[in-house]
Amino acid sequence: MTSVRVALVPKEGASAAGSRRRLLARWRRLPIKARAGGSILAAFCIVAIVGPYLAPYDPTSDIVSGLQAPSVAHLLGTTMTGQDVLSEVLVGTRATMVVAFAAGALATCMAALIGVAAGFLAGLWDESLSLLTNVFLVLPALPLLIVLLSYKSADSSLGITLVLSMLGWPYGARLIRAQTLSLRRRDFITAARETGERRRRILWAEILPNVGSLIAVTFVGSVLYAISAEVALAFLGLTPTSQWSLGTILYWAQTESALQLGAWWWFVPPGVFVALIGAGLVLLNMGLDELINPRLRDTRRGTATGGRSWRPTDPTVVAPDIAAHSIDVARHGIVSAGVTRSESSAPVTGSPQVEPSQLLLEVRGFSITYRSTGGAVGAVRDVDLTLHSGEIVGLAGESGSGKSTLAYGLCRLLRPPAVIEAGSVNYRGRRSGGARVDLLACSPDELRELRWSEVAVVFQSAMNALNPVMRVSDQLIDAIDAHVTLGEDAKVERVERLIDLVGIPRDRMGSYPHELSGGMRQRVMIAMALVLYPEIVIMDEPTTALDVVVQREILSQIIELQSEMGFAVLFITHDLSVLAEMATRIAVMYGGRVVEVGSTTEMVERPAHPYTRALLRSFPSLWGPKRALAGIPGSPPDLRNPSPGCPFVPRCKYAAASCTEVAMSLLPVSAGEAGHVSACPVMLSPSAEHVAEHEIETTS
Amino acid sequence: MKHIARRLAFYVAAAWAAITINFFVPRAMPGNAVDAMMAQFPHLEPGALKALEAEFGVGSDGSLLHQYGSYLVNILHGNLGTDLTQFPTPVSSIIASTLPWTLILVGSATVISFLLGTLLGIFAAWRRGSRFDNLMPGFIFLQATPYFFLALLLVDLFAAHLHYFPEQRGYDIGLVPGWHLNFIESALYHSLLPALTIVITSVGGWMLGMRNMMITTLGEDYVLSAVAKGLAPRRIMLAYGARNAILPSFAAFSTSLGLVVSGALIMEVVFAYPGVGLLLYNAVTSNDYPMVQALFLIISLAVLGANLIAEVVYVLVDPRTRTAEAA
């Protein structure tokens, strides 16, 4: 519900032609359902306006003999008493539409008024208005309508309109109240209140534009409700039967047994008209839903689905870092040599201990692109990365640098607009008996087997990553059940062991996620990740959502568990100081590329890329001494239109003219330090070295 | 406990509102209801007339407040007045004999529709963009079609022309209602087409709602973590996706009960089915006001009761609401 300010109301343009073009462009950008529904409704509005003038006959006069089948003279035949059905329908459409739209508009006004008032005024007002709304919501509307009409109060269309709107408002009022309330709690309005901005201005400038789309939804819903109620009442003969509306035509057709007499042309057209108007309204509402809830929007379904390991769901990625799966593997045909199915699915044998410093994961030439209608975003560009057993590799960078996309991409957890363009992710684990498995090329079933038992993930927000309606212990057992066959006792024992390891009291095992504190949830997440004793644990900013004290506790625990159990960690963070404390090696990413890799000591003491250096200065050390902090001026690069050369140039104080010309490549920093590479040729030159040393001295 | 007390207070308030509306509506209407009824029933017995006058406050029964008080007392004693068309049968006993028809047929049809729609919605979302998902517009059209229109077309086709089902009523005319096989068989046979029409027209709404909720849910992190855990697709779909997506659908179920009742009412008119809906319709068309009043009250209270049940079940299926109560 974040971007509710949608393109419903066109802004006034400077020139008429320009605004028309903009309007057209906006129309094209609306979801197809909204356009289809809007078109149907527009057509019926035209019928309602001009229909009565087009009617070939007076619908009330009996001109010809009754029950004639459709003919050229009477396109839809005639009724029992010889009236022209087409004329009746044309005239009746107007009456039905006028009542439905008027009642819908009135109900929407009431809903908006009551909903906004309840949400905005809060307190006692909210209590009483909400009570009123809820009471009306549970009272059965149609029986109440019938009761009201039975007392002959509504002999006119106006009366019916009023009664319909009286009963149509509560649903919308409830929606609008909830939205207003959440807006009121949002930062910008709280801020506005604090600056003493007048309430009326807040209401007009902040709240109403943001509930606008909801009001539109309410209007469409109310009209839909009004039209079906009006037609039903007319059909029951509870509205004046002498006034033509689509419902009264149906009433007379039914009373005179049109269907039994075979006169379908009398009964079917008015019903189809109502159904079409209703379908237009439903479609429009679905389209509006898609505008409000971007997850429902139908963009492309992603190219190949990468098999059916799980169903494609969410083509539009809301969270920038966590994208969708759909991997176009087949197209790249990256199949590692020497991997056969029997090897990759070999059962676990022997001890989980692997020899130290064995190469576990090798990423080569990895590129991921988000393909949206607005253009392609190269989120990860040509990345090489290795992970050895028992090692903690830190992956650092600002948000948007591509570090999370890289991590999720290598276990194929990305969703549709993200497409893996190129690369290989070779994994050599115990399951494959030392042979290589290309994670990007293996089948969905093979992948499912490797997941969690070999590569587990600790997600950034445990609150969101844990199933809210499942007990914590059951979520751990779920992971066990998917991979190994264990008896009930063994499973419970395993879960208890892990729960003990991460320091959660055993009596919390049966809790639901929402019953635990933030730190506790993250511990559960870690316990869950370790429940199958994986080789690799990917940790995506596992502590950023926590306060500093808890953060430290959990980090220490991770280090402890890691040295005890010996799994390798790929640790994603924007905080280099965290990595300085725990990582074996650090890789720094910028603009989708790895710009520097090296051992932690090398990276902290001799950073060879200006971006690494800037990152080091922008965070306080968790454990270390105080030093002056400095932000990084400028903002991350636009990955839609990457400029040639080094992406950091616009923010770099060492940038030279050559930086924008030479393609980036990782170069060894010094002959002595194997594995320390940087993509900055300027700083690697002897003159820059001097500048760098000097700078470090002055800042520390 | 505080939460439960609040909810109970809400239901008491809603019941009070229904009762009060029921009291004031006939009095607020222009014209004298009793006169209208006198015109409708010229041979009304003196006893009925007296009862009517008391009920609608026409006689010398004291102030409005006084009338309201005795009305409340009557209702608390289950005294809903005397029927005019079948004088002197109490309204409550007529309603009691029709209520089971509506409850059984409409109740089971609604539950079937909800389950079926939910299931279809789950699959539509899981196989998003598939051929099945693309059938949605068809369901939308069905959903937008007026219930009675579709029902009458189906009756014309399946009952009048093909003779698969009986056209009208709840059981064969010759039978006496009771717990014997002939009657039960006949009642079941008669209920098939009405139930089918209810399911066909309402399943699309449930399906659409569930599909959209499911799509939203499948975008959640816990579904992603289920995928990362290497769970079987079916497990992800049901235990992680559908299990969470059904909660709002469940909440919608309780608020749509009012609509369900409305649909039932028209269904009973179309099929001349012997339930409360037909009773209400007949009472309205024959100006049988005591019956109208009593039926509205019964229907309102039934909807409130169903809401309460739905709310209790919701607490059972969503652990988060339980904590809110404890707090």
C-alpha cells in the first residue's frame, strides 16, 4: 500500500495537445483490465445518454401484436403486449444507470466522509463511527431494503437511490478508515503535525490524495452493489413497475412467463446488459486493485521458468534486493563438465567435515539483469567470486550495489523480472563427492535437494521470513522433512539441539514468530539455517534490523557457531566494520561489479579502491576505537544507462580522464599479496599510493 | 479478555440496532400501517386488529417510549406477534418451520462455493498466467450476472426443457414433510438446482479474492524462505502460501454473510423454495407487517450469529489474533 498515489486524476497540462498526449500515455499505462472495464462502462454511459433518443418506438405504447420474434422492424422482438424490446432496453439502461451511479456516488461520499473522519479524528470519534460502520456492515442489506420498500416509502427513483446509498456505504468506509489511520501514523504526517501545520491542510494536501485511489475503488464497488440491488428489487416488483429500467423489463418478462413461452428475446437482452455493465465494473475494480497492489500487476511472466521447482509468482519485484527466480538457464547452456546426476544426488556419507581451504563455491562471469518495461537494469555485472570451506567471506556495498541480488541469484531465488544473463556457479560439496555441480544448470529437483542441506540462507528480516501461522519448531522440522528421513524423536532432538546452540530457551520452541523478540526471531532463523548442517550459509544483513546490543550478541554467536561447526559464510552487509571483525576475506561491490577483493587485513589496512576507502570511513567500528566518520557524497550509479569505464568516477576524488575510457578489470594490488585485487588502476600507480597513505594517517 | 468483552459488546450493539430499526421503521413511515393492512385484510378478526394496534402503536397504548419498552420485553420473551394471513398462528412458529430449509440449503451451498472458489483461486495464483488462470474473465462475467437471471435461464434449460431437475418448490407436492426416506429424497432432489445456481454465481467472487490474496502472499519473504529450504512445491503452495492467503478471505466470508442471505432470498423466490426468503417476499407483497418485522429481526440475528461463529473460527486459524486477546 505504499504507492497509492496513482495516475487516476490527470494533472492539468500546459498545452491542450500536450495534455491530450499525456492523457493518452497515462491511459496506455493503466492495467489492461482497467482499460477494458473503463471502455465497457464508457460504451454503456453513451447508451444511457443517447439511448432514449435512438429508441425506434415508444416503449410504453402497444404498437404491434405481441411476442414477435426478432425481425428487421423489431431487432429484439416484441413483448407480450406488443412493445418493442429494443426500445425498452435502450430507455431502461438510462434509468438503471442513473440510479446506480447516483446511489454509488452518494454512498461513496458517505463512505469517504465517515471513513476519513473516523481515521483522522481518532479517539472517541473513531470508536463511535467505526461501531456505526460495523453495525451497518453486519446488518443484511437486501432484506432491510425490502423491508424499507415494503412500507411504500420509495415510489420514486430518488427514494430508491437514497435507500440504496444508505445501505451501500459501510464497506468503503471501513477501507478508507483503515487507510487514513495508517497514513496518519506515517512519518510525513506526524512530521507535519509537529511543525504545527494546520489540520485542514494536512487533510487536503496529505490524506485525501493518498486515499484517492481507495475512494475510486469504493465508488466502483458501490455502483456495482447499487446496480445489482436495484435490478434485484425491480425484478421482485418492489420498485415502481411502470417505470422502465432493466430490472422492470425482467420483472414483466418473468411475470408474463416469457421464457416458458419461448420468448427469450424479451428476457435475455436486459439481463445481458446488466451482466455487461457489471462485468465492466468488476474489471475496472480489478484494474484499480492492480494499480494499488503492484504485486497483482501482470508484467511478463519471465522467460523460461527454470523448471517447476516452484511456481512463478511475482513478476514485479517490490523489494529491490530480493528479486524473483525465473532463470533463463537453458539459453545459456552453462553445464559444467563432469557432473552426472548420480554424483550430484549422492547420499551423505561419512563426516560432514571437509578439508580446510577446499574450494566450495566458484562464481564465474555472473551477470543478472532486471528486465522491466522501463528498460533493463544490470544489477550484477560479470562477477567472479570464490568461497572456501570454513571461510567467512564478506560482501559489502551500499544498497543497490547488487550484493543481495548476487547472493540470491547464486541459489536461484530470484523472481521474474530478474534474469540470469550469463555465468556459472560451481559448487563442490560433500553431496557431489567433490565433483562440480553448476547450480545454474541443475534440474529443479537437483536444486531442491541441494538447497538448505548444502546452501542455507539467513534472511534479513526474520519476522518476514518466518511463516507467521506456523510454530517455530514446526518450521525447523519442515526443513528436516524436506531432506532427510528421521524418526519423530530424532527430529525433536535435532531441533532441540539447534535451539540450545543459538541460545533460545526450549520452552519457546512452540511459540509463533510474533511471540518472540526481534533478536530471538533472528536466532530462530539461524537455528533453522543450521538444522541440516549445511556447507554454506548465506547471511543477508542478518543483524541490520536489530539494535546494537543484540546485534553484537548475534554476531558473536555467528562467529562462535561458525568456528564450532565449520560451515562457510557469505556475509552480506553494508557495514564494513562488521566484516573487519569477523570476515576472512572481503569483497566490495559497486554498481553491480566487484571492485575490490582481498583478505580482511589487507582490505582494512591497505584498501586499494577509493570506494572501499570511502566505505571504511563511513561506519563506526563496532568494537574498535573512535574515528572521524565521513559519508560518501553523491549517489549510486544509474544502472539503466551505465557509463563506460569505472562506475565510481562521478563520486571519486582520484578520478582521472582515463577512468571513463578503460574497461574495468581486477588487477593484483601487490606482488606479495596473492588474492588482493582492485579495479582502480589510478590508486595502484605509485603516485596515488602516497596520497592514500597520507590520507589514512590524517583520518585515524 | 478485554478484546472478547469488546467484541461481545459490539454484537449486543448490533443486535440492539437491528431491533430498534425494526421498531422505528414502520412508525417512521408515512401513512398508517394499520390502515394499509385493514385495506389488505378487510375481514380481519377483532382479536387480530387489537394485536396489530398494540404492535404498531396505533391504539391508546401510551407514549412511544412505553411502546418501545414493551416491544423489547416481548422480543426478549420470544414473542414476535401474530401472523395476519394465518391468524392466529404465532409468527415465530411459522418462521421456525421455514428456517431449516434456508439454513441447510443456503448454508451448504455457501460453504461448498467458498471451498471450491478458494481452491480454484489457489491454483489460479500458483499457475499464474496459465490457461486456467486466463479463464478468470469468464468467472467475472458469471459473477456480474444478476443471480436470478442466470438461475431462471438454468431452470429453463435444465428443468423446463431437459427435465433433469424439478422446476420449483422444496419437495413434491403430495408429500408430507417428515423424517421418512421419500421426503428426504425428494427434498435433496429439489435442492440440487438451487444449490447449483448459488454455487455458480458466487464461486467467481471467492476465486478472484483468493487468487489476488494468494499472489500477494506468494511475494512474501516466508514463501521465498520456504523455497530456499528446498520444500516440495505442494508444501510451499499449501502450508506457506494458501495457509496465509486464506485468512483475509476468511474475514471476508463473515462480512459477506449479509450478501449470502440476500442471494438466498432471491433464490427462494425464483424456485418457490419454502424458506424464510420466500416467506419474507410473500409477507411483503401481501402487506403482512408483523411477519415482515419478525423476519427481518430473525434474519439480522441469524447473520449476527453466523458472524460471531466466523469470528471465533478466525481466532482459531490465526495465532496472531490470540495474542492480541491475551494482551
